[in-house]
Amino acid sequence: MKTDRTHYRFNRHTLKYEKVERNWLYYFKRTLGVLGLSVILGIGFFFIFISTIKSQAEKDLINENNKISTQYKLLSLQLDNAIEIMGIIKERDDNFYRVILDADSIPTSLRTGNYDFTARYDKWKDMRTSSIVKETTKKMDILNRMLYVQSNSFDELVRLAGENEERLQHIPAIQPVKNKDLKRTASGYGMRIDPIYRTLRFHKGMDFSAPVGTEIYATGAGKINYIGWKQGYGNCIIIDHGYDYKTLYGHISKFKKGLRRGSVVNRGDVIAFVGNTGKSTGPHLHYEVYANGKVQNPLNYYYLDLSPEQYDDMIVISNNNGKMFD
């Protein structure tokens, strides 16, 4: 049965249905409309597809970028650790080596430079990971500068040491008792608990626990400035090393035979023996260092005895022992 495809349109003026005549132009426009809509929908679906569905190459690129970003973060942490270590070296360089050799300290601004307002990192500003790349590169620049300045500093210190060889023989530079395993380190410099009065007070030296009769060594060349009994210290020796350095050794059981005021001693000479005299709660040696009349932390004057690792260990040991023997 054949279907009638004739179309009619209602005419409001004549109030009659009139037959609609459609020519080729009508069908042409309709075809163009359908094609245009199809093209628009096709483009729309294409963009939806490419924005939501990624190719394997894109997935691989994203994974690679994530790995690179993670690696930069790890590298940044490693650089933080390296810069921290260089900071420790810088402190020893400025506050110990340069003090001993009477050299001016190096300003921090010269050691690290200033990279905050440089345009050298602008080339990464359009990258998705620009922040981590910029910060990591900046840290690397700082570390490189610190290494360069420190290398030059060590060269200068070596030269100064050669020029001050005699002076270096007099500066305290070893532990006053044998203590290679650090087990005799009892209490460090700083605020400590008094063993008798149980109050907090400043401890001006370091205590080394050792049996009575253990040998005590001069830590640098010098002359005996004082030998005898001293209130609080018991039997005591003070050595004047010259160059504004002095050391004190307290709670001694006995002095080396023949030693007297004015006697010349060299680094490593036995000067006395550990005891328990004076204000003391157990056999030990109390040791103090003075520079320019001011008491110093003896921990900074063992550089001929301790490796960097042992130095760090002694810091921990001496800080953890809150009580002292005197």
C-alpha cells in the first residue's frame, strides 16, 4: 500500500488547508542543514573524545612527567641535606678554624649569594613543574657557590696554618685523657644539674669519667701558670699556652713529679693523674678552655683527636648527660 507523502499547510486567511509545493531548493537546504548539524556534532564529539580519552603516547608522557617531578622532589631533599652539612662546615670554619688562625670570618651573604630576584630561572616559568624545577635549580646554585667559597677558604686556612705553625703547637687541640671510643665523655659544656645542690647552673667545661690514676695530658704547648689546690676544683693545674689561650685541669689526685709553676710542657705530655679531690662526686677530670679571657666550649678544641663523625657523636653524648660530677 502506497503512503501519501503530500504535505498540507493551514492558511489562516482562507481558513483552508493548502497543498505545500516543495522544489529542489527546499531539499537542498534541508540536506545542507542536516550535513551542517552532523559536522557540528562530529566536531563536538571529537573534542570531547580527545579531552577525555588519552592516547597511549599521552599516558606515557604523563607518567614520565610524574616520574620527573618525583625525582626533582627527591633531589631537592638531598640538596637540603647537603646545604645543611655545608652550614655545619661553615660554622666550624668561621667560629673555630678562623678564630684559631686569627682570620676574618666569611659573610653568609658571600657564601650563599642571592638568587631570589635573578631572571635566570624565568625560562622554566611556563612549565607545569616550574616551581619545583626553579627551587631545585636554585638550591643547586647555592650549594655550588658554598662549595666554591669553602674550597677557597680551606686553601686560605692551609696557607695561614703554614704561616702560624708555631702558634698552632700552643693552641689546645686534643682531649686531656685517652678517650678514643668516647666512653669517658661524662658531661658537656653548658647548663647542667648540680650533683650536690640539685639546681641548674652553668658548667664551664667538660667532665671525663676515668679511674683514679688515669694519665692527664697537656692539650697544647705552654707553661704551668698554676699548680696546687683551688677552691671547688681540688688539686688543679692551669696552663698558659700563650696567644691568649689557657686550659684548666681539676680534681687531680697527684701531679707529675717535678712539675712546678713555670715548667714548660708540650702537647701530649703527662702532667697529672685523674682523682676525686675538691667538689666532686666521683673520679673524673674537669677540663676548661679559655681564649682571650673568656671560657670556651672544649668540644671545639679536639680537632687533632676527633673525626667529623666522632665530633658529632661527642656532641650527642655530652648533651644527653644532664648531670655533672662537680
